[in-house]
Amino acid sequence: MLIIKNRPYKEIVSANFQSNLDSSILFVINKIKRVSICFIFLFISQSVLSQQDNTKNDSVNLAILQDFNKKLDLIEKQHIVDSIKKASLETQLLSLKTTDNLKKEELLKQLNDLNKSDSIRIANKKREINSLRHSVKGYPVTGFFNDTLFVIYNKLGSFSAKDRAVAIRARISKLADEFGFNAKSIEIIETETTLDIVKGESIIMSVSENDAIWNNTTKSDLAKQYKTIITDAIIKYKQETGFSTLAKEIGLALLVIFIIFFLIKYIKKLFHWFESKIINEENHRIKGIKIRNFTLFDAHQQVNALLTVNTFLKWVFIAIIIYTALPILFGIFPWTKDFAGILFGYILNPVKKIALGFWNYLPNLITTLVIILVFRYVLKGINFLKNEIQKGNLEIPGFYADWANPTYQIIRILVFAFMIVVIYPLLPGSQSEAFKGVSVFLGFLFTFGSAGSLSNIIAGLILTYMRLFKIGDRVKIGEVTGDVIEKSLLVTRIRTIKNEIISIPNSTVMNSHTINYSSDAPEKGLIIHSTVTIGYDVPWKTMHEALIEAASKTNLVLPEPKPFVLQTSLDDFYVSYEINAYIKEPNKQAVIYSDLHQNIQDICNERGIEIMSPHYRAARDGSQTTIPENYLDKNYKAPPFNFKINKEE
């Protein structure tokens, strides 16, 4: 059994464990007291989040350290074997006689080999430790104000690096609670494998060879350094938590609170004065805002808007004062000094990130602006060609002028799409998974949400290049007749003769038959036609002359080519006569037809032709004529009924 300072090693470990347990309990109690004084409840949520992140990092760190400790255990086992062998050789060397030189040389050689092996062992340790410096996180030994005193990287005996850090922190905290602490009472005592920093009979911490290698120094220098750090931390804590210091800090905090109270009070008075001035100036200096003949705000609305801005600014100033005062208050007490940096960090860190992000994105931003500028002038050039084609100044064989605008719209969409493809990699966050996910989601919505719209757009493009009709044409689409007033990618709008605006989806136009009354009317003329049924008692030549005369008297009917009549059918009771006439005003068909029908009635009445439609029996005896009275002779009388009686019967 190893004997350290005349005490069994197991006994020391057991005593240290019990001491560490008591120290940990005292440490937790004292910590709770200090935290309650320093308003730590303001930052509970942040501490919980940090603790969760630290737990994850500790798990990874623990796995790396466990693998590293296994390697060190193998090296240490060999070191123990070599130490026992070395001690045996030294004992044998001391027991040799002065005349036994050969045996002495052999033992010295073996000792030298062991020393070389020890150097190799230390070199292997350094190599293993250096390989882990950038991947392993040490466990900090924190001071009294959450400041890091030093960092523990390796285990010692049964204590892991984390357990050592916690135990050392508890022991330091216990020393700070001692009344009349003397820095000279802390000493460094050398043992077989470590240097112990002790206070009386209590071990504060032990410095091993591995600790020294982790810190690139020797055990002696590291122990002195740790002793100085611990002593200074305790002395500083004593000074900053003394009664006189706390009294000054509390007085200063009250002064700051007093100043904040008066600043907020007078800021409220100042903005209340602004509020009364704004209300008093209504309809005087504040008369509303007008843009030409449009009233953007009347006086009352402008006053309400200014009062809202005044209230908003008041609370902004109050928030700024409070937010600025809180770090000052936290900075007064040593336990809460870190909170000042945290509070300022909530604003400064985002601002810093935004500024750095903008600065780093500046080259891409300039490139993006240049690309947009180039594409803008490309579109201007294409727009110039479009206007020249529309005006007829530029003619392209096989390309009609009314194709210019829709073709330009298609090219513009393609140019914009190509510009987006070029700019996309330059956008901030374009390579992030969130950005890609949003892009895919928008594409999904566009694909499935615009299925019907896409069919209308494609139909609209086809209609444009088919040139079925143009704006202003009189058309008939399905059962709808009217003038085309708008052609878009989605719908075609028609105004009927009753001034009804009817929107027809382009896909419906494609699936319906379309009649265009205006396409050939200016050159060849449009033939209007109307059918009249007349009894067989009227000669057809007379009827032809009457219908042609009626058409010739109709306004907007062309004299050349001349109107003509077609006999379309010979029915049981009448003959169907169709009058045909040429016009060049297809948009006025309703008026022309109305005039034509009036003239047919007048001419037929003037010529004594009865329009027997739909059915009149040709039994005229005793029946009044159907011709209006103003067209009849003044002496006209209805014919009497004729009866023939056969006397023989």
C-alpha cells in the first residue's frame, strides 16, 4: 500500500471525498444566496438553453477524453513498472561494494535505459495531448463572479476532469467563507507523483505531470501559478464583498435608480408638452396633407398620426434609458458584471452580424446590381424594337404588327427568368436548406395552383398568333356576340350591344367556334341578310323589287355591290325571300338590321304587299286587309262575304 505523508492512500481519498461532498453542499447554499441578491432570475431562460447545449458538448467531449485516458493508462502502467524496476536497481546499486565495478556498470546501464524509456514515455504523452488540443474542451474552474480561473483537461485518480473542476471550485469557495483568511496559509507540498496546493490539512488541488504537459510547463511552475491565481481570487472576492464596498455599491445603485426615475419623469412631461402643442395646432399650422386635389390626411387625421408618433417616440426613449441603465446597475455589483455585457450583446451582436453580413455580401451586391443594370438595358432595346414594329417603322416578313406586344411579353418573361437564374447563387442564404425548402414549396404551389391558369395562358398565346380577332372586332364566340375590348393572357373580354362586359376564358375560346364579322368587312364588305315569308299570291318579281328597294334605302348599306334576293324555300303556305346587302360597319349591325326591317315593312305596305307571316289563310271574303290604315285608300272598305246558293239542291 502506498503511504503518503504517513497516511494510507485510501484513507486520504475517502476523507477528501467526504470533504468535497460537504464543500459542494456549502458551495450550493452560498451560491443560491448570492444569486438571489444579484437578480439572476432575469436570465434563467438563457442559462437553461446554455446548459442544454453544454450537455450535448460534454457528451462528445467525454467520449474523446475517455479514449485518451485509456491510452494514458497504458503509458502510466508502464511507468509504474519502470519505477519499481528503477527503485530496485537503485537499491542494488547502493548495496554493491566499491570493488564490484562490472556489476555497477551493468546496473548503471539499466538505469540509463530506464531514464531513456521515461523520456520516451513523456514524449508520447506530449504527442497524444498535442493531438487533442484543438478537439477536446477543458472544464473551467470558475471564480466567485463566474470568471474562469483556469481549466482542467485530464483526470486524476478516480476524479474525472469535470469532477476535479467542480471539487476545486467548492474548496476555493469554502476558503473564501473563512474569517480572517491569510494568503500565506496556502502552501505547495510535493508528493510522490503530484504537487499539492494545501491549506492546513485540506488539499485544495493536486497538480500532476499531465496537467503540466497540457499547459506546456513544469509541475512546479504550474503549481505556483495556480496558487497565485487562487490566492488573488480569494483576496479580490474578500475586498469586493466587504461591508464598506457593498454599502458604496448599494448607494451608487440607488443613485442610478434615482437618476433614471427623474429622467423618465421629465421625458414624460416633455412628450406631454409636445402632445398638447400638437392638439392646439389643429386647423392652424396643422391643416392636413393634400396632393393636388387628393386629401391624404385632413387636419384631424394628421393630428392623430402625429400623436401616435409622439407616443411611440416617448416609449422608445424610455426603453433606451432603461436598457442603458440596466447594464450600469449590473456593472456596479461584482456578481452581475457579466450581465452588463450580455444585455449590450443582445443589441450589439445582431447589429454586428448585420454589418458584417452586409460587408461580406457587398461584392455580390455590386455584381447583382451590375447584372440587373445590363438586363434592364437589354429589355429597353427589345422594347424599342417592339415599338418600331407596332408603329410599322420596322417590318419583318411573316411577322405581324399585332404580334409585337405579346412576343415582347414572352421575351421579357424569359429574360427575367434567365436573370433570376444568374442572380440566384449571389443571393444571401441561397445555399441554405431553408432557402431551398422555401423555393421548392413555392414551386409546388405554383405548379398545382396554376394548372387552370396555365392552360388559359397557353390558349391566349395561341390565339394571339392565330390572329382570330383583334381589339375592336365584332365577333361571336359560342352564344356571345359583341365587340372585343381586351385580350389578355387569361381571358378575352367582350362588350355586347347592351353594354354587358363578358369575360371568356381563353381555353373556352379555343374550344368554341368563333365568328369574326370585322376581319374582311373593310375590304370585301360584310353581307347582312334577313328572311321574309310572303304568300304565293304575290309575284316573286314584285317581291324582289320591294326587298331590293328597302335595302337600298337603308343607311350604311353599300350601293355597290348591289343588294340581292335569294328565295331560300317554298313552304306550304308561303315563299321565303332572303334579302342580302353589303355593309362596311359590322359594329353597327343591330341598327342596320332595325332600319332594314322598317324599310321592308314600309315598302311592302306602299306596294300593297301583305306580309302573311307566320300564317294567314287566303280567304279574303269579308276579311279586313292587314295593311295599316294610313297606307290604304280613304274609300277602302272590307270586301263583303260571298255566298253561292244552289237552288236546284
